[in-house]
Amino acid sequence: MKYYFATIVSASILLGCAEKKKETTAKAAEKITPAAYETTVVETGGVATLIKLPAQLAAWQEVSIFPKVNGYVKTVSVDVGSLVGAGQNLMSLEAPELEQAATQAKEKYARTKADYAIDREHYQRLLEAAKTAGAVSTLDISTYKAKMEADSAVSNAEKANWQMQQTMLGYLRVTAPFAGVITERNVHPGALVSTAGKEKPMLELKQVNHLRLQVDVPEAVAAAIQKQDTVYFYVSALQGERLSGFISRRSKNINAQYRSERMEIDVPNPKGKLAPGMYADVVLHSKGNAAALLVPATAVVTSTERKYVLVIRDGKISKVDVSTGNQTASKTEIFGNLKAGEKVVLKATDEIRETL
């Protein structure tokens, strides 16, 4: 029992000593003055640097081809990898009910056209007869004129219906809207295709002789990039070969999640070395922000919660939150509540406390 009591007393003494030592260390840290730290002066000007960003190649144009009308696949003239030209026939469908509907529409139009022609002839003869006083009543003339106009309207409606049926028949022949390559085929002769089915397209067509290189540029860097700026990029399929292009389009919209702007570079691909979907590494030359402030990279403290520098003002150390821009091994662009000429701690760490 005495042994346990002695152990507890010893532990209490050791704990007390540790607490006193910690307090002494904390007080000593608080007594450290700003003069105890090496400082540097905040400068102005941008930092020119090369930035490497991931990107992806996309087809210049691409389209998923779905059926416009219901029918059976009659023939398929292309397959995966087929090069096609604009307007080339890709596949043919057959739908007997559409052909019957078109024939009926044509017959109805011919009948109403004939009725209108008869009424118009009758009306013209009444007008000729009316030149003789009392030969034809005014009511008869008005009645046949109204009948002629009504038959004309019916004839025009049937003509429009016939033309619509002809257009629907035209959808049985599927053609390429632009030149490209077939990258996907999901149907074969005899298959029933429906306008209601949108899960898979019949064919997928992509234009690959001209590609788009899409890259998401960080917000801080995007502001300094202009259209027509030249960029360089590399793809794993062409090891070591440096390719170039220029900024052709900017989305002018910042992605709220990633804080980046989508940009596109036009990439000619006449020999077909590149393909849509390839990943690329884009190298951008950023001139830097002339309005930025510059400090050594060691002066910026980055924690899980914030980025800040330790500024010495009126003989005291203060933490000032900043955001960073371009960086090199020696300098970092910063933006925050700072002025050029102010002094900051050169080798800042999160262990250095503010002085009150």
C-alpha cells in the first residue's frame, strides 16, 4: 500500500514539473521580440514561370446518330474506324408504313388539287357570265368563290402533308453530317430501331483531322493569359515530341468547384497521329501579375486552414492572410492586406506566435 502511495506522489511531482517547464517555455517564446527573426522586404512585380497542366484532346466535332423514325435496319455501309465524307450514306432503314402513308398523302393531294381546279374553272365561267346583266346572281358568284377558296386551303394542307411524308421517308437514309471517322457502331441489319430508345446511338461520328485541346487553367494564372498566346504540349503516344498550338477560345467562366477557367487550343491533325481522348501535358508560359507582391517562398506559411505571412508592424508580429500566385524556387506572388516595403519574417513557421 505504501508502495502505491509513493508511486502516485512521484507521478504528481513529475507532472507538476512538466507543466512548469511548459509554462516557462511558453513565456520564453512570448518574450522573443521581432528582432530575433531574420526579415525580408515585400517587393512588387510578377514572377514569370512555366506552368505544367493536365489536358485532354477532344474531337473538333462529334455526334451521336439516333434514328429519326421507327424502322428496321436494312443496310449498314460503315463500321468502326471507317473514314467517311460529308453527305456519305452510312446506313439505310426500311419502314413500309411510312411508304404507304406517303403514297396516301400524295393521292389525297392530287384529289384536292383536282377539286380546286374544277371549282376555279366554274368560278371563272360565272364571272364571264356575270358580264351579261341578270344572267348570274351575285349570291351564286359569292358561293362558288368561297367554295374555291376553301378547296384551295384543303389542297395546300394536303400538299404540306405529302411533303412532310416525303421528308420522313428521307430519314430512312442516314448520312454523315460532316467528314470524320466512325468510332462506335451498335446496330446490324435486321435490327429494329426506335426514336424512343436513347440509351445507345446507332453510330458515333467524330471529326479527327482537327482536334481541340481542352485545359483548365487556375484562376490566378488565367488572368494573365491572352488569346493567340502560344502553348506547348506533350502526349504520351509521341514520347519526347513537343507539339505547339495557340489559345483559340476561352470560356470566360470560372468553375466554382475547381476555381479554374476552361481554355481550348486548336490542334491540326492531318496525319491522324493524335486521337480524341488522349491525355496531354500543357506547358504555359505565365508572365506573372504585375500588381502582385513578392516575397521569398519561405515567408509564406501554409496550414490546413489558411495561408499567411508574418508581418512586423510597430515592433509587433502579426499574421496576415494571403493568396498565392506564380511561384519559383526563390519567389512567390502574394495578394493580401500588405504594402510594398513592409517587413515579413523570412523563415516563417506556424510555431511563431503573434505578439500583442
